[in-house]
Amino acid sequence: MLTREKYCSLSIDGLNYVRPLKKFGGTPAFYILINNENKPIEDVFYFLKYLAKNKGEQLNTLKRTAYDLCHFYDFMLVNNISVELIDRAVLKHFIMEYLPLIETKKRVRNCIERSIMKKLPIKDIHKPDSKAKAFNRYTSAHTKESFKRIINNVKHFLCYLVKKKKISIALNDMFDLLPVKKDTDSSMLSHITRDGITYFYSAGSLFKSCGITIQLNIKIRPVEESMIFEAEEEDEFFFNLRDYPPMYRLYYYLLDETGMRAAEGLALKIFDVPMNRLTYDFTKIQGDIRLVDDEKDHWQVYIFVREDNPPDLKIKFNKERVVDIVDSSHTLRNLLTNALNYRRIQFRKMPLSKKHDFLFTNRNGTRLKYNSVRDTFNDVLDKTGLSDRKGEPNLVIHSFRHTYATNWIKHVYNKAKDVELDILSGQLGHANGKITRNTYVHFFKKEKLELLKKIERAKRQGVKKDELSK
């Protein structure tokens, strides 16, 4: 392994970089890792494809994973080693000697310049002529948490190579093998089963040997204001959504009204809605959306964990919950009616074998998928004049969730009281109130239904979203 001094002075013949594969119109659809000879690295391509297809990982996760593996492949390149030669000592050197030196702001995405670099992108503070008094591994560019994320992605990649590609890699030397609970999914990359017992590969002792402590309650990064809809932006978004199919109108409305995650919304199911003459009898609806009290316009959305759901519809942390909606404007009722009518028409064209229980459908009757709602979301932003606010760290579909939480908090915040976060935490499906507090940095306390009525009245001062159902 090279020393820090050697890394700083090393002459190289280019590095790896990440390139997006784009759809027509320029929207990224996938990411690939390119080597310094401008050729795709096949193992990483198939690994990312596996994560997308079998584990339901979204595009942003695939992008971050590609970045992390790019650093790992750079490390192997400059040290002239292959994955078969990786062991615990090599990984420890990667964490403690190589990663702290590298300037991550020299982006590994969209950067063909990396393939012709002659020197490693060393941080200024670690260069020989730096006046820094000591070697500091954890700078603003790399934190302990980012080190853990990178190594965990490397671990999953190595497990993939062993499990799926049958490559001989000494996983037992690098990681600890610990037993897991009986009900844990043994198909996960880092899991193996021996004598009927499921184990998983843990990097815990590796981190500890590198001086990186594992904390159960990690620091949550607060949401940036740029990721939240301003009131006028939100109003204009729903105004421009009126010309889109009913399914999209209902989908974005539910995200906005409940704070659900994108996959949670797409996973909603409807089994039966009896009809009373020409209208639906929502008091007898069977599914994940239910009318609890017709007189009070009180609805509930149930977020269930279903083992038979496709990988892209898995519920985060397997946390089931119930989210309340007060619909005194009857916007939800009307949107749901239009969506169900649309769904019935599409189902008439489909053979019985292809019909399903998912609420949201495409034009051909198949279930609605994330790529469709993401592309439509971006299209509506363009029509709304918000093209410059499109994509991280600005507006994404998850912004409905952030905006929901922020609106809630703004309407109930009272710094004179010792307030509770349990209600909002439950609505969002957070593990506890501390996560909600650290994410949104606010507090609140009110009875749930009264609070929902108050928020709805405030929202209805702008009527454009109500017009969705007309």
C-alpha cells in the first residue's frame, strides 16, 4: 500500500468517473461507472442494476452508490490491486490513509476530465506545502458518517460479487459474521444462511479499529428551505396539474395532504368500492383509503407492509401507520371518484390475469411506477415556470413530504410550551420524535383532527388545489 506522502506526489494516468445514462430530454435514468480508459465497469453496472431491479433502490441511491464505488475503484487503480486481493488491512488503509486525502468536491459525476488526470485530487490541507499542523481524517468533505456509508456500499458490492458473480473474496477476513433475527430477509446481499441460521456481515469492528464509533442515534441532517414548496409555488403546481390524468392529480394530492413517501403512495391498494346508483358508496370502501366519519369528512390512509409487493414498493423501516385527512372541501372525495372511474375504464381493456389491486394505474391499466410520477412531476414544474427549482437540492417528489411537515409545524408552533412531536412523527412514519425534531427543527401540540381542520382551512385560502377535482 502507498503512503500518504506517495499519494500526494503520485503520477497517474487518469481516474474513474460516474456518467448518467439519460432519457430523451436529458433526464437521468441510470448511472454507470467508467474507468480511466473510458469503458464501463461491468461489475458495477450489474450491481447497480441488481439494486434497482431486486431491491427497489431509487435513482438517487444508485447515484450515491456509484460515487462511493468510484472512490473504491480509484483506490484499487492507484495501488494496482483487484477485488480478489482486498482484505481487512487493505480496507483499513482505504479508510484511514486514502479517503481522508481525496478532495470529493472534484466531482466523480459528469467529469470525463478525471480520466485524463495526472495527479490525485488531494485536499489542499493535506498537500506537502500545507501549513496544517496535523493530519485530520474527518474534514468537512468527509465525515465519519460518509466513511461508514462508503464502506457499507463497498461491503454490499463485495457480497454481490461473491453471491452473484461467484468471485473468490475473503469476506470472513474483512467483516464480522453475526446472527440475525429469524424473521430477517435472508436474500439480502450481506446475509448468508448456515445450518438453518441466518448471519450478516458487519463492518462494526472494522470501523472501531479505525476510530469510527457506531452511534444508534445518528445526527439527522435538517431539511433545506430550498427543498420546500413556497405557498405560491405549491398553489401554481396544482393549478397546472389540472390537465393531467386523474391518477396523477390524486397521487400528488395525497402526498401533499399526508406527507407519505413516494413509494408508500404508489403501494396503496383498493379492493372494492360499492356503487349506489351512479356514485360510489365510500362508507363501504375496502382498501387502504377509508372514510371513517362521513359527517365529519374524516378519512384515513393506511400504510401497510406487504411482503408480496414489488421491491420498489417496500415500506421504509417496515413501519406501518395510519394517516388522517379532513376533507371538508370534498377535494379528496371528488379526486378519488375521478380516479376510480378512470381505473374502471382502463381495467375494461385488460385481461383478467393482468388486473391488480393497486389504486394508481397508468394509461394501459398497469400499476403506476415511480419513473412516471417523477417525469410528470418535472413536467408540471416546467409548466409552472419552476424549471430552475427542479431536482436536488431543490424540488423533488419528496418535497411534498417536507412541505407537509413544515406547514404542520408552522400552524402549531408555540415556543412558550413544552410541545410534543408524537403526532407528526406518527403521521410521517418516523421512528421517534427526535428524528422529526432534528429533521424539521420545530415543535407542536394539538388534538389531531382539530389540527388537521385548522391546517386545511388555512390551505383553502388559495383555491387552486381544490379546483383539481372539478
